Amino acid sequence: MPFILLLRAIALLILAVSSVHAQKIEAGKEQKALTPDLKPGDYVWQPEVSPAGPVAVIVSLAEQTMYVYRNGVRIGRSTVSSGKDGHKTPTGVFTILEKNVTHHSSAYHEASMPYQERLTWGGVAIHAGNLPGYPESHGCIHVPMDFAKKLYEVTDKGTTVLVTDAKAAAPRANQPGLLFSADKLGGGASPAVSPPTVPAPSSDGFAWKPEAAPEGPVSILYSSADKRAYVYRDGVEIGRANASSEEAGRSYGNHLYTALASTTPSGDHPWNALDGLDGPSAPDALELRGRLGIPEEFIAHTREIIRPGTTLVITDKPVDQTTQSGRSFSVLDAGEQ
């Protein structure tokens, strides 16, 4: 065999071996619910403990673990492998943009990405993959094949996914939904000190165009940097309103909530706070509405479209290419773009 052909044959063999290694997919091994430490490829799955309701996913990069909650109750836990050095998985708040059982990567030699659930249009997704016990992906979140199938069955487009560098904590009951409740002070409750009366913003600070996206998952965002509330449906902005209070620009940190399936006597959905973001404790939602001075018309419109699984984000970040781009909705760490 001529030397040049031999070199080509060796190169093709190396490429084939590398491709097989890159596409290695862990089948996974299910463990008992109370197993304290999961080994790479292990997972726990108990959908029967919460049979229905909106799903939220927390991925702790520090723990290399994924937690799955349905209607505020944990139904799953799995080891993961996230992005390696140079390809770090972005942290922040995401919604599942699309789902594909048999997706193949266009960037990495058509590598198989079974049960793909896309988080960004730039290529970050959850899918079945290799789990060596440490971060080794090109930015995606690898889970065991068996777990990927189960997760795929309970999620939808629009499902909230929180990716954090911190250790994950269980969701806690909260009432940020009072910001969008039927009563000004939330179901008739009265705070110890009444919130100040503030003027409504000028008409040019209010917009409501639900026809821009008639259907799809709803995300609500309040940015203290912008002093403005935004509403997105299917990733498209359908409403915004300025906050008129002097306290509107105050730092609140970054907080994420999801609406549950049940309702309060006033007809509002209770919410769960998903821990893992930075900043001070979640603001007192009972008083937040009065402090911000958001127009009543905007509150009423927003309340009408809140459904189980609706995402509410309170952030100190401005709404720009880092937080809202195209059809994707996320609040990413500064410098990720």
C-alpha cells in the first residue's frame, strides 16, 4: 500500500474511533429513591408521587446532578455531565425551545443526541450522552438514556430549566403571584404597613399586544435595571409596562418562580421559588406591587394569561441580548454571550 494511502487509512481509523468515543451514550441504572449518593449513570425516578402538574428542572453544575419537580414535588434525580473547560454550560433561566427524539449535531460530526431538549438556539440542549463522572460535553447537559426517555415524556416546550453553579435546594412555597393577584394586597390580606400610593406611568410606558403570539408558554420578567415589567408568550414580547416608583430601581437580586396547578380561593395560582440564583432573599411579594407602581391594566391583563408552569423572573439584569434574544428566553450570567 502506498504510504499516502496508509496515512489516510490510519487517519480514517482514528476519526472512526474518536467518533465512537464521542458518541458513547450511557444507558443508566435506576436506584432507590433514598439513595444518598448516585454514581455516574445512576438516576432515581418516581413520577407517581406527583402524577400531574407543571414540570420544572434544576441542573446543579456544582453537583453534576439534575432535579426534576412536578407541581412542586420532586419526581426525579439524575447524574449529568455538563460542559468541559472551554465549552462551559451556560447558567441561568431557560425554557425548552424544541424537542427531538432522534436529533444529530450539525456542529460535531453528526453526533447522536437522543431525546434532545433544546435550551438555546446556539446549540445547548439536554440529551442522552456519555457520563464519565465529570464535565466532558461541548456545552450540552448529558443524562443517561433511560432517564432521558422518562424526562422527555413529562416535559413540554416552555418547561422551565434552571442551570446553576450553586448546589441546588428544594423549591419553597412562595407567593410572588400576588404581584399579579385579583386584589391589590393579595387575596384581601393586609400588610403591617400599607404600601405607598404611586402614580401610574405615562401611556407610552404601557403596551399590550397579545395577538403577537396568541398561544404558547408564558414568561413574566421584572427588571429593576430597566424599571419595567415584560410579558413573553412563546418567546415573543406581548406586553410591557414601566414601574413608576422611586424604589423600582432597587436591587432585588435574581429570583425564579413557577406557577403551580392548584388555585387559591381568589383564583390565583400559588408559586414555587426555585433556588439557585444569586442575590438577597426573595422580595416580599405582598408589598412589591405597591412599591413598583405597575399599572392596574397591565396587572389585570397579565393575571388572565397565567397558567400552571408560567415562569416569573425578578432580576437586576437589563433586558438586552443577554436576557432576551429571538425566540429564546433566558437570564444568563454576564459575559456568557
